Amino acid sequence: MADYIWLIPVFPAVGFLINAFLGRKMPKAAVSWVACLALFASFVVSAIIFLEFLKLPAEARVFEKDIFDWIVAGEFAAKVGFRIDSLSIIMCLVVTGVGFLIHVYSAGYMHDDEGFARYFTYLNLFVFMMLTLVTANNLLLMFVGWEGVGLCSYLLIGFWYKKDSASNAGKKAFIVNRIGDFGFLLGMFMLVTTLGSQGVWTLNYAELQANAHLLTTATATIITLFFFIGATGKSAQIPLYVWLPDAMEGPTPVSSLIHAATMVTAGVYMIARLNFFYIMAPVTMEIVMIIGLLTALFAATIGCTQYDIKRVLAYSTVSQLGYMFVGVGAGAYAAGIFHLMTHAFFKGLLFLAAGSVMHAMSGELDMRKMGGLRKKIPVTFWTFLVGCIAIAGVPPFSGFFSKDEILWKAFANSGGNLYIWIIGAITAGLTAFYMFRMLFNTFFGQSRASEDVKHHIHESPKVMTVPLVVLAILSVVGGWVGIPQLLGGANRIEQWFEPVFGHEKEVAAPTINFITNAFASGGAEGHAASAEGSLMIAAIIVALVGIFVAYYLYIRHPDLPVRFVRSFPGIFSTVYNKYYVDELYDAIFVRGLFALGRFCKRVVDEILIDGTINGVAYLLGGIGSILRRVQAGYVQGYAFGMIIGAIFVLGYLIIRVVL
Amino acid sequence: MLQAVPHSLYFALSAALFTIGAIGVITRRNAIIVFMCIELMLNGANLAFIAAGNMIGSIDGMVFVFFIMTVAAAEAAIGLAIFVLIFRLKGTINVDEINLLRG
């Protein structure tokens, strides 16, 4: 049964190899067919395993298979092995399913690009690495995938390498990611040495989980913090989020697949995967939640000011990833992964729709130069609208269920901390606002495009619109697997994850003081239910308010935002310029490193190292210039020296014998 | 006959020959005379070998001497050829003026 799980990552690898070696000689259609079929095959295998899982009892839903020993050193052995359980199968389905749709879309979007084969080669390699990351059964193999997706991200951000900004963005992404990966590595080292000193040499998840009790709370806290640093890099959280907005330099489907739907969620997946360590470290959990919350709010405010539609989506992604971290930080792993899944649907959709807008607008990204596109590209408009509603959290679209689940769990698991919920809700309101701001600016009102661009506006071909429609349907229904009990659902997704995350403890009925009065009647059960219900209603209201504000500002009174920008230029430009974080990092880290580099060059290299080497040479030269005088070239001088020497030796020997 | 003369005198003569040769090598300028002085040193050494061999009743000393004489003959042939070439090159075989090896 478990024999064929390794097929999931292998198909894209085969596609990668075919396209890498033969892609340039094959016709474009063949290249895209190979790439898409590879993904589809993986998707089919994942779906078969998923159906197999449904037939099995919950505890038996684990397929694990070791392929071969990879690194053996003493008692430590890292194997190449795969593990499919209820967590990784969901990731596989999302990666291969959304990935397949984006591959199909790419075939249309990239059709006229000269690097067509190269593009699909990278894309297949990326999916291979991503699947390795999620199906690996040990941390080391996960790290291989982790680095591999980072590499592909770099390659694809810098896909149009002739553009300076693209290649710089690629480098930035790679370097910032490396900082995070360093944390991942340190976490792994520490895990191996700590457990190894107690005789457990392993990085296999199941064995780690069985031996998690060997760690003290302090060690677990440090290890999980290291892993969290890795997650902040890959999943673009404060302080390492700066690379993601720049990553929009890549082709739009890449932004959709790598920088929204899959790769950036790797950090969330990793924390969910290591939930048994994180549960041991409440301090880390709190840090994860706070960082997630801050990132969510921070990125959402920036998203409200950007004009580039892809950048708005990028900050929205950072913000939504923050939500996922709030979820896993609150111990609601199922809710975090649930949001990861729904986010993959609607954010993938939004990016693809943005790509379709770009396609129609001859590459224009600035929403100030758009407007009135609703009638001209209706499929893109409707799918974009679905995405916006889903991300804004309006029921019954998918985003509502996952976001609400996170907000509720964060509130409940923190013992009823209302501030967390309020910040989360403000973020949700901002999200609704900036998404609809973008929607209204792009699709409503009068067109502000130049005549030349206007002339060319056209709907994208079928190969691009069909994936949009499929993703739009998923964005609507994707959340229905997690309808909470309160609304008469069964919260299937939470039950599904129970074998991995354990049974989530029943919430101890936190109440909100000012709501308690209103719902004073009823016992503790009633309190919990009423609190959940009232918070849910509040969240919906917040989302609707956000949408209404956007409507009011951008449809009814389009002059108001302009006046606001004029009256508060300081606030606006600070937020518009992303709080000058890039400049701050530039001043502290980049310039700091340059200064260190100059110091190393001038002092360490030129004075210390060059000085030593040149000094030795000068010293020997000096000694030589003194000694060369002895070498006068006169034979008799040498003979004299020899005789004097001989006399000395003889004299010494004679004296020794005599005395 | 040989027995009559004490060995110490042979050694003294050998030492005298060697010293004269050495002084000649250091002080004389003409390369050919320097060369002759080297021969003198070699022969001083030869005499010491013969005397020592005779003193301990061994023919090893004589064997050494034969070898030294062979080497000296070869050396003379090569050395004189070198002098001819140096003379052609520099117009002199005065060792004071030959300092090609100066560092």
C-alpha cells in the first residue's frame, strides 16, 4: 500500500529532467504538456492516496516508506524516506492541485516568452522540491526541499534576468531566506546533539515525537525558536518579510504558485509538523502568535496604500501568512493549515486574475491607470470578485471559515484575550478594505488607461480563464470542509487532522466581560457558544464595514482619498514607503556589512594577511641582501672559507679528543 | 728502508705539502698555479694515506691512493679544458678577474 507514495514527488522530477534536457528542442506545446501532465500525475496519485485514507480508520492514515540510507555517521542515520499522513496529504493535494491549475494558466500566460522551456523546467523543479518538503519523513530531507524551493524561488523571481530589478529581487529573496535557513539548521543541529546525548540519534518525525519528552522546556523553547526563525524567512514574517513584496518581479503565475499558494506556507507547515515540540514550549508559541499578529496588521496597513496591484497582493499574502502563524501559535494547528489551504485557493486565484488583468492592460500594474475593466474582461472580473469576497471573510466563502476559526481559537486558547482578537479583526477589516479598494479601482469607474492600452484590452484565452474559474469555485466551496459546530457543520477538517495534531482540547469557555452581561443567562457552555457566535458576527460586520468604506471612498467619493493623502502627507508617505523598513535594513545591515567588508579588506586583508606575506618576503629579501655580499664570486674566497671551516671542525674534534 | 724512517715524519711531510698547497690555492692568482697547488694538496693527502696504510699493515691506503690519482687525472683534463674556454671568453685566467658567480 505504502509502496507508491514516493511517486508523488517523482513525477515532477521526471518532468523537470525532460524539460531541462530536451525542452529547448521540443515545440512549446510539448513542453507545457510534459510539465502539466507531470503535475496532473502527482495530483492523481495524491487523490488516490486521499481516497484510500478515507476508507481507513483515523489512526491508520499514515503511510511511511524509507527508500535508502542517505547519510550514516556513527549512530546517526538520515534516510531518504517519505511519509504521507493526514497533514501531508492535504499539502500534497493543495500543491499538486493548485500547482496544476497554475501550470495550465502559465502555458497561456508565458506563451510568447522566449524562456518558455526554462520557465517550465524551473516550475517543475519547484514542485518537485515542494513535494519533497511536504512528503519527507525526516527533518533533513525536509531541509533539502526547503532549500530547493528557495533556489527555485530565486531562479523564478530573477526569471527575466536581463531586468536589473528582477535579478536584484531574486538575490534579495535568496539572501533573506538564507538568514532564516540558518535558524532552521541551528535548530536541527541542536535537536540532534541534545537528543543524541541521550542516545536518540534521529530526525525522523515519528521517532522525534516519541522522544520529545527527553527535551527540557528550555531546550525545546530554544530549538523551536530556531525553527521559527527559519519559518519567518520562508514564510515572510517580521523581521524577514522584506523579500516577498520584491519577489513580485517574477512572472505572475510564479507569484501565484510560489509566493502565495505554496512555498511561503512552508513555514506554517513546518511548525504544524513539529507541533509536538511547539506544544512543549509555551513561550515560543506566544512569540509565534505575537509575530504573526504584528505581521498581519503591519502588512495590511501597507497594503492599503500601494498602487501596484501585485504589491497589494504581496502585502496581503504577508498579512494572511501572519494569520496562519497566529493560528499555529495559538495551538490551533488545524485552523492554521485550514487557512493555508483556503488561502492557496483564493490568493492563487487573485494572483492569476491580476495576471489576467496585466495581460489585458499590456503589462500595466498601476491601479491608477486602470478602471472600468468590469465589462471588458468579465470572467476575470467575476473570479477576482470571488477572490476578494473570500479573502475579506464574508460567509459562506472559504476565507470566512478559516479566518474565523483562527480568530476564535486565538481568542479562546489565550484564555479570552480580547486584544488578540481585536487586532486580528482590525486586520480583517483592513484586508477587506484594501482588497475592495483594488477591485473598485481596477474594475469600476472610468477607464484611466491611455488610448493605446485601451484599444488592446481583451479577455484572456480559455487556457487562462478555465483555471481562474476552477480556483474561483474552490474559493467558494473550499471552506465548507471546516464549518464550525456552531453553524451546524461538523468541522471535518479539524477531525481530519486529529491523528497528527491530537485531539484539540475543548475550549474552557472563556467569556468576554462586556458580552457576558448581555449573555448572562446560561451556563459555561452557553457562554462559550455565545462568545463564539458574537465574535463571529462582529467579524462579519468588520469585514462588511471594510468593504463599505472602500465603496464609500472609491466609488461614491473618489476625491476623499486624494484629500486624505494631501492632508496627512507624512502618514501616507510613511506607510506608502513601507515604514521605511527597507531603508532601515539597508542602513543597518547592508551598509553595516559593507562597512565590515571594507574593514576586512583594508585591515584584515591588506594589513594583516598581505602584511604577513609581504613581510616574510621582505624579511627573507633583507637577509639575502646581507648574505649575498659573502658571495663575491672569487673562487679563492670560497676556498678560504672552506679551509677556515675545516680548521674549525678539526680544531673542535682535536680539542674534544685531547680534553 | 721505509721502516727506518718513522711514520710521524711522513705525516709531517704530508701536512706540510697539504698546507703549502692550501696556501697556494688561496693566494696565487694564476689559475694554472692554483690548479697545481690543488694537485699538491691531493698528493699530500696521498702520502698520508700510504703512510697510514703502511703503519697499520693494510693495503686499503694504497687503494685510496689509486682512486685519488684517477680522479686527479680526470680533474686535470676537465680543469685545463675549462681554463682554455675561460681564456677564450675573458682573455685571462687570472682568478681575481673571474667572478661570474657573484651574488
